[in-house]
Amino acid sequence: MTLQTDPATSLTEPLVKDVNRQMLVILDFGSQYSELIARRIRETEVYSEVLSYRTSIEQLKQLNPKGIILSGGPNSVYDPGAPHCDPEIWNLGIPVLGVCYGMQLMVQQLGGQVERAERGEYGKADLFIDDPTDLLTNVEDSTTMWMSHGDSVTSLPEGFDLLAHTDNTPCAAIAHHERRLYGVQFHPEVVHSIGGIALIRNFVYHICNCQPTWTTEAFVEEAIREVRARVGDKRVLLALSGGVDSSTLAFLLHKAIGDQLTCMFIDQGFMRKGEPERLVQLFRDSFAIPVQYINARDRFLAKMVGVTDPEEKRKRIGHEFIRVFEEESKRLGPFDYLAQGTLYPDVIESADTNVDPKTGERVAVKIKSHHNVGGLPEDLQFKLVEPLRKLFKDEVRKVGRSIGLPEEIVRRHPFPGPGLAIRIIGEVTSERLNILRDADYIVRDEIHNRGAYHDFWQAFAVLLPIRSVGVMGDQRTYAHPVVLRLITSEDGMTADWAKVPYDLLETLSNRIVNEVEGVNRVVYDITSKPPGTIEWE
């Protein structure tokens, strides 16, 4: 679904405006790695934000960052209309690091030259260090760095020195030591760059003189303080999904405002076996966080009759979720605030806004939840509270763990909003749901028993709408095949099929065929992403 972002949290406006906070700013020129740069900075326990390259020099001065990083990008600096930052950035007197396109832009604006390279450089390259000081301190000579460029610097601006080169790139790292301006032609932020983290730490700690103050504990304290100040004595509604984002948000809000929080869990009937009951039991009994359980299984299943198109499934599930949410929020309300588990990538990727013209408050006409469905009706107005909007997914897990969220939720495999409805190819029926729930349970149970649950990004079953012939107990069967999908991934953007031991596949196949009525064949999906997707629908 499309998310709304506060005007104060767009790419041209920072989330944090406290000039006393230590932070680094990443100016984004369209790189696929801009978010990754921010994550790498935060891994050093220093706060960072991604802003547009259009961010004005006045805004940067108000932010008072300890340093600025210029991202890579798909353009050539000499292209007509190529994105350029305000050249006054070089006169701010703070360290600047240009990465790939950012380095080339630095060179061009300061009087050097960038040209199309005779040979582009893509993938791994050995970095040969000419000056092991400052930026390249403790970076080993001949270390591997990740290259992705078709242009190269052919002459340096006045005052710049060469720090490193590769076989194909004479100017792979440069510096103006006095002005603390640095550039690298490679991508230190990607995992393939072996010495990348050391370089980033050099920039953060030694060049920008930052201190590691962006800690989980500091965030929790700040978030609780901000929630209390914003909400006051008003009531807050949270649509709980059971995923790590909404669960962490529930725990955090309950710490901040206690019984002013109402959690609503809508059971649409497409969850995994035992999950709704386990979720409610955990929150109500183990953690004393009240949850309003809404059993809407029959309503959602009725909307699936005759539907085979995956997009139509999502649409119908989304619309029904909205109707149930509207009815129940009015019954349980009134509420002034809607809590949403918006994360920092949502803020970066979204450009929609909806602000009350009278108060300037951000209001919600769209709900961000695990359901990934459409928006709430426009006449159902809430002001938003989004304490996780500064965080990446891995940071949410750290926060959840620090405030007592159980590991079974913190490290829960991602689960699609429409749930098992899009893991049943074709029409969703009660019979097919029961078959898939049982097969999916066996997958999770077996990898849990082997202590292998966290070896996978996701591990699940898919039910196909076809039947095949089999033999069981000397009798002919005509039943469904189940597809096993076990994958490994770091972030879900790309994924590999898991090279699991044959004995695990054998056990899963035997258990599913013998324990799940209606299944007589098990197959294994060995498609990576890309070209395939993680889910089948």
C-alpha cells in the first residue's frame, strides 16, 4: 500500500532537527545503496539520515551535521540535467565523503575532470593503497572493494591527493586533507567490500570526530519521552499483526502510556496454525497488554469465493480489513491517535502527505500494517504516532529485544499481510486452508526441532490447485502437491534457495504426505530472487 509521510520526514526535510544531536547526513543522488550507507553509519552507533541532493545549504547548516556523505547514482556528472548539490557544501568546513557518483561530482565542481572510462569497472576489484593515512587507516593493501562505474576521474582538483588505485581505475580514492574532503570510486557500504567497514569507521570516528551515542537504550528513552509529550492523556489505537514491527510498537507504547493504548488484532483466518491464539495469549497473559481480538474469519473467507487472481485476493482482503477496522475502531473508540509501525525505509520511499490544514497535524487516512492493503476511509481521521519511523528493520529488532519482546517474535520469519491466502494458488477455501496450515506447521516444526529456524529468511509451504496421481496403502490417490520454499537472504530484496540437507527434505516430504490429508506429493522450489519472487503470488 502507499504510505503517507509527514512533511517533516520527507527526503528534503530531516526527521531530527536537534542541532545538538551528533549525526551524519547522506545526500541521495538516486543510488540503490543510499539506505545501506545510512545503515552502515548507524552500525557505528552514530545517527544518520538520508536526504535529497536538493537539500539547501541553509537546511544543512541548521542540522549542523558532523559530516556529509554524497551517495552514488545512475547518472554521469556531465549529462544534461544530472543531479548536482549546492556547491557551497564544499565551504561548510565539515568533512564530506563522496561515494562513486558523489566523488565524481566533488571532482567536477571543484575543478577536476571526469570522463567516460575506456573500460568500466563492475564487481570486485583489488584496491592498492598509495596513502594509508586518514580515510584508509587500517585498510589492508590489496583488499577487495566493490566497483560499479563507467566514468573515471582523469584529473584531480587543486589540493587533492591520490589515496588508492585499482588496475583499471587510477583514482580510486582521493583526499583534500586540509579541507577534509574525501572521495572513493568504490562502494564501501556493500558487504562485498572487505575493507569497507574499516573505511566507514575511519570517516565517522577519526575524521568527523563522532561519538557512539545512537544506542538502543538512548532511542527507547527518547521515543517514550516523545510519545508522552505528543499523546498526553489521549487514547491510541494500534492494529496489531503479530509481526516484529507492530509487536515492538505495542511494547514501546505500553511502556510510554500504559492503558491509554488499545491493541486490536483482526483475525482474518489466513494466519498460520495456532498463531492468533498464541499472539493473544502472549500479550494478554504474559505481558499484560490488553488485545481486542476480532474474529472475522468467516467474513474474509466469504470474500474469497470464486477468486483466483492474486491481485484480486489482495484487493478484497484489503477492503474487508478496512471495513472491519472501521467498525471496530468506532465500537471501541473514540480514539485521537492511530499508532503505525512506519519504518525509516517507508519514510524514504514515500512522498504522500496528508496534513490537517487547520492544525498542521499529520492525519491518517491510510493504515500501514502487515496487511499491505489500501487506505482507511477519508472521513475516519486520526492523528498519527509513529515512534519507529527513524529505525531500520534490524534496529527495530534490537529495540524489541531490549524492551522484552520474546525471541519468537523478534526473530519471526516475515509473513505476508494476506497470509496463507496468497500461498494457496487459485481459489481459497476452508479445506485448502486446513491442508496448507498443517503442511506449513510441519515445515516450521521440523526446522525448529533441528535448531535451524534462524538459518532461513523464510521457510514455508505453498499449495497448488492441481492434483496428481499417487499410491498410498496399495490404493490409488489423486491429491494435491505441496511446494516447499526455503530461502536465505539478508534483507529480502534478493534471495537464494536454501541448499538444505537431503535428509531434511526427505523428512519434510514423509511427514507432510503421511500427516496431511489431501497431499500425496512434495516438491522443492529451487528458484532464486530474481528471477522469481519469494512468494508465489
